[in-house]
Amino acid sequence: MMQLAIAAGVTALATGLFLAPLSAELDEQAMHRALAIAQTTAAETRLDDALEASRPTRHGPVQNEAERIRAATGAEYVVIMDERGVRWSHTDPDEIGHHVSTDPSVVLSGREVMQIDEGTLGRSARGKVPLRDETGTVVGAVSVGIAYESVQQRLLSTVPELLAYAGGALAVGALASYLVSRRLQRRTHDLAFSDISALLTEREAMLHGIREGFLALDEHGRIRLMNDEAQRLLDLCAEDTGRPLDDVLQPGRTTDVLAGRVSGSDLLAVSGQRVLVANRMPTDDGGAVVTLRDRTELERLGRELDGTRGLIDALRAQDHEHANRLHTLLGLLELGLHEEAVEFVTQAVGVHRATAEQVTERIHDPLLAALLVGKATVATERGASLSISPDTHLPDRLIDPHSLVTILGNLVDNALDATAGKREARLEVAVHVEGRTAVVRVCDNGPGVPESHRAEIFTEGWTTKEPPAHGQRGIGLALVRRLAERYGGSAEVGERPGGGAVFTVTLPDALSEELPAPREAPGREALEVLTDARITARPDSAEGGRHSEDATGAGR
């Protein structure tokens, strides 16, 4: 109904706008016609002679000529006057000899006149022309009138035809309005405008209220809509709406998953240090809707659970070993071999203390030192040997030690996985600085990484192992690469001489320029307690596929 009302209003407006200039045009045509008749009449040479040789009478030559012209042209009147404004001809003979009813001064001054005016015969379109003799002197004037009623009749005669056209246009508009309305109803599922407005309001509230990321893309891969959570998870802003996805995100698996270049459900992606699960659903218009779930906390808790299980297994083994040592110590004491008992205890504790001292001499950052001491204990329990490279040296001026803890923890865990079950398994860790650049290297004598997989090993979701109960694999080395790239560095894997793998991570600008205030290394007493308890760091479980997959929790 609204469209029909608009169409009818536009038609009426167009009709009125057409009639208004038409009336003025018809008036103009009538005045030009009257002027043309007056000019033709004034060109008669007999009229000026008749004005000089006769008098204004009912049957004079001027009256007769004027009536002949009026009858031939269809004019309402043809009035001929002398230089005083006295009529010599008129449609009403009684008016002959009288002064004209309108001011004749303009035309008698030698100028032509066109106008719509009132006279003795009513309203008419008039044309007045001066009448001249052979010498060009004005001796009178000719005034011709076209009845205004005839102009109105012409105007009114066009109205039915115009209304017919307007009615046809209105009918076409009504049909088009109906078709558009039906199409609109199909596209909007027969929803009224008020319903659509309510749905939009509810959609905005829902999208910005849910705790899952939502991203809508058009058929060209441009971002059409995203909620606050999607902006947070992907580090985007509201100004990125309308831009292609490839322009606002870095190249990589995350972009490929969101763009649909990787198919599947519950696809793993890494954005910054966040672990995301993405699902993409195509829409009928060629676009797609992507939902994102933040699984960072879940993955961290899952890895902590696996770490706790590993810790329990290590403690169980330690308990068994500790019981054996106590039995041995008890036997030595019962046999009275006190010196042998002291030597036995000193030797058992000294191995772990030596490892702790070796670490703290080369690694001055407390977090990293504690991590390596703990990893050394875990490696011993797994039957592997973890050593610190002689060229290792790390001063206590790391800008972000937690990132380095994450990187080193993941690399050591993956190396332990790679050497699991191998006799004489060995790991070597090297951390050194070059100016402000930190270089981390972890070597193992495991089976190594095939050259064909070295480019894929840092990709999110790539793994060769079965996923654990709590989630998916293929996260750890992806986070290592992301952390390295955040510093402007790199993460690489190569082959160890003699077999095995070498992981190298370079972190530019990882150290501050100025040395901080001196801070004491972990005290000997604390190291003794940590060593005796043998729980200096959480023994994280192997989560990463072949040298590739697990993220170390933020607390490591």
C-alpha cells in the first residue's frame, strides 16, 4: 500500500507539473497567433488610405475589411483604431467611433504588444501592431484578440488524454510495485518492517553478547560483519569491516581456514598466542559465516593435566628409588658402616646438585634456570640425559622471560618425545646471546625430522600422533614460531650430526640494553631443596607430534 500511495502521488505530481507549463505554453501560442494576425492585417495598404479617406461607420471599408479578416482567421475580434485610439472596426458595430477600452499609447508609439487582458468582450489573448502609412508614420493600430475560452478548451481537451497516460503509468507502477513487493516478501520470508527492525536489534545484542567469535564474509572474501569477540581473537578493529580477509590477516593457516581454503569441521588455528577452533559454513549468496572458539585455556588445562600425570608417574618412580636408597642406607647403618653411609648419601645428592649448579652458572634468569633444572630431572626419570652446552650463557636481562620459557619448554618436551624408548637418549640445550639477540638451540639424538616435513612442522594442526583426550595436537611448535615472529625472529629445524634433530629459535631484541640491578641467583639452599624434592618444574607430557605440536602453558 505504501508503494501504491507513492506511485499514485508521483503520477499526480507529474501530471500537475505537466499541466502547469502546458497552460502557459497555450497562452503563449494564442498571443503569438493574435500578433501574427495583427501583423498581417497591418500590412494591408488599403487600410491606411481608408483611414485618411473615410470615416468610422458600420459599413465603412475599414469595418468590412476587419470583419473579413476576423471571419477568415477565427479571431474573436479585429479592431482597427486611428492615432487617437478611436475604433474604426469592432465585432459590435455600436462600439465603432468610441475610444478603445485599454490604453493604446504603447502600440501607437510604434511598439508591438502581446498580452492577456480584459476588454469589452471579456478576457482574451491580444496582439497589437502599429499601422503605418507609406512613409512609415504611425496612423493607427490593429488589435486582434483570441478568446481565452478557446485556450482553456484546448487545455481541457488535453486533460482526458493526459489522464489516460497517467492512468496507464499508474497501472504499470502498481504492477511493478506488486512484483517488487512479492519479491521482497520472499527475500525477507514474509517479515514486516517492524519484525525486521526487531530482528536486527536482537541480532546486534546477540552477536555482541555471545562469547564466541562471529565473522561473516561476502562472496568476494570481504568481511561483512564481525562481533566484538572476533575482533579480540583475531586482533582486528571495526575499521576492518568491508576489507578483504587476506588484507587484514597475516598469511598462514588461520587465514586459509577462515577463507575456506582448508575444509573440515573444528579446524585448529593459532592467532597470536591464542588457540582457536574454527567452523565455516557457506551461505546461499556465495559468502560464509565463521565461528571461532577460544580454546587457549582448555588447551592449557589439558596440558597441565597431562603434566600432572607425568609428575605423578615421576613421583612414583622417585618413591620407589627413594625407598631403595633408604633400605640401602638402613643396611649400612645397621652394619655399622657409617662412613660408607655418608658417602652413599653424598653421592646420591651430589648428582642433582651438580646439575642445578651447572645450570645456574650459565643461565642467570631464575625462571629459565628453574625450568632447565626441572626438565633435567624429568629427563633422568625417562632414562634420558639432558646437558647444557658449554657455550651457553644468558644474562639476567630478558625483556620477556615467559616467552622464552614457553619456547624452550616446548622444544625440550618435543625432544623428550622424540627420544622416548631410545637407549642412551641424549638432549643438549644451548642458550646464548649475540648483542641483544637471544639464540635457543635444542638437539636430540632421536630419529630426526624428514626434510620433506621441515616446512610443515611449524604449521598449526600438523602432527603424526593421536590426539589426547582433552583436545588436539599441533599447537606447540606453531606457538614457538609465532613467538619468534613476534620478536622479528625465526624458528628452524635441521639435522644433527650423527643423527637426530636440531631446533634453532632466534629472538632479536629479546634482551634489554641496560643491565638491571644485580639480582642473586637462586640460593644454594633453595637449589638443594629443589634437587632433593626433584619437583623443580612441571614435567609436561609429550604433546606435540613428531617434534611439532605442543604448547607449553603460560605458567611454565
